[in-house]
Amino acid sequence: MGLFDNVDKLIQETEDSIENVIPLKKGTPVKVGVDLGTAYTVLVVCDVEGKPLCCRLRRTQIVRDGLVVDFITARQIVAELKEEAEELLGIELTHAAIAVPPGTHGSNTKTHQYVVEGAGMEVVAIEDEPTAANQVLKIENGAVVDIGGGTTGISIFKDGKVIYTADEATGGTHFTYVVAGHFRIPIDEAEDMKTNPEHYKNIYSLVTPVVQKVASIINTNIVNYDIDKIILCGGTACLQNIEKIIENETSIKTLKPKNPFLVTPLGIALACPPR
Ligand SMILES: Nc1ncnc2c1ncn2[C@@H]1O[C@H](COP(=O)(O)OP(=O)(O)OP(=O)(O)O)[C@@H](O)[C@H]1O
Ligand SMILES: [Mg+2]
């Protein structure tokens, strides 16, 4: 069995639950996760066993470097995602787990919490993002690298526990900037081009230096640890062959699940106590 067989199955179920949702009996307990990101806000609902039931998402710009910068819009979007999920599932969502980047403290964590509570769900668990991702990945030893929209988060796991984390301001937005700059096109168009596999051959050489930058960030952060594998997650890890460039630059075996984008949102839901 491959390292990611179960992960890929869970993520596939999460993806399927964007389009296909089976209504539940009123009062069925569920686990709910809300991921407020730089690029996407995602809500995932699972049953008590952790099977994904419903996933709603929106492209957003409510968080920068892990901090909520647009509270009102954030609350509004989470409320909309909650309503959509409630409609599809036929139950009320009363609670949720959230996650914050490692090293987020005090009032910044509170802001994440207030966004979700303002949208009508009690926050029953607050995880750090890599721990949430590892609810899905189940890595015992190695580095988990979350390449998101705004930042790259590096977490080192030893015996299943996070022992080191870092978060650096290079992410998918920077990939988009180089594409926009090169073709002299608006950011939105560059974003579409970057995420469309058909355009991969046109952007490959442009984004490679940014991937190399990410790899050098990884190298700098893992230098004092004995790392035998790197696991990629986050939306930017969807980029074709990104794992090959990173493996090349770090000389460490680098792997990613089939769709790395939904790993953290699903993991947040899995971290939620059912209600
Ligand atoms: N198929 C794809 N190819 C390349 N990049 C992609 C693809 N799909 C999504 N992305 C990029 O992934 C990024 C979003 O990833 P993710 O949802 O993990 O970030 P986030 O959690 O919102 O941000 P952060 O973790 O930095 O707060 C965006 O920059 C988006 O362009
Ligand atoms: Mg993220």
C-alpha cells in the first residue's frame, strides 16, 4: 500500500462532497472545520467517523500572512459557506474547529475565532495548521511543507509530534506575480493561467525560480534536523512537478498526495470534536 492511498481516498471523498452531498437526519452529530486562508476559505463537514460529507469553498482575500485583514467580509463568507452546507446537509451547524499558523498568538487567534463565532458557530477546537494537516497525512517523521497562497509553512515532525515550525512569506501569490509580470496580464488572468494545467508548458520556466526559492527556504529551516522525507501540501503544491524540483534542490525524497489543496481544511474538520 502506498504512503498516500488512504489520504488520496479521503481527499477524493472531500472533493466529491463539493458536488454531491447526501442529506442527513436532523440532529446527526458532525465534525466541522473552517480554514481561513489567504487565497481560499474552506468549510468541511465530516461524520463522527471522519468521512467527508460536504465541502464548500470560496476564493477570498481576507487573510494576509496568517492574519485576518478583512473581518467583516471574512465573517460574511463563513456565514455563507455555513448556510450552503446547512441547506445541502439538512442540519444546523452549531460548532467548528479552526486552525491558525504556528506561532500565532493571543489576539490574532481570537480574531479567527470571532470570525467563525460571528458567523454563528461555536469554536470548539483551535489547532495549529501543521497538526491539522497531519490529521490527514499521519506523518511520524519528516518535514511537512504547506505551500499556500501567501506563505510557506515548514513543520518538522518527530514521532508524530511537531518539534519545529517556521512560516515564510513566499507562496502562490508570488508565482502569480511572475506570470502576470512576464505576460503583462492582470493578476486574475495570471492566476487562471497558473492553475490551468494546459498552460503548464508556458509557465514552467517562469515559476521554477520561485520553486527554487521555496526549496531554499526549506533547506535553511531543516538544516539542523535529520529529515528523510518532505511531504508537500497546500494549494501551490498542486503545481505539476513541484515535488521534483524541490527533491532536486534539497536532495531529500519529496512526496505529495494527489490533491494537496484540501489536506489542511479536511484535517481541521477531523480535529473537531463531534456534536
Ligand atoms: N492547480 C494549481 N496549480 C498551482 N497553484 C495552485 C493550484 N491550485 C491552487 N493553487 C494556488 O494555491 C494557493 C492557495 O493555496 P491554499 O488554499 O493552500 O492557500 P491558503 O491557505 O489560502 O493560504 P495561506 O496558507 O498562505 O494562508 C493559491 O495561490 C492558488 O493560486
Ligand atoms: Mg493555508
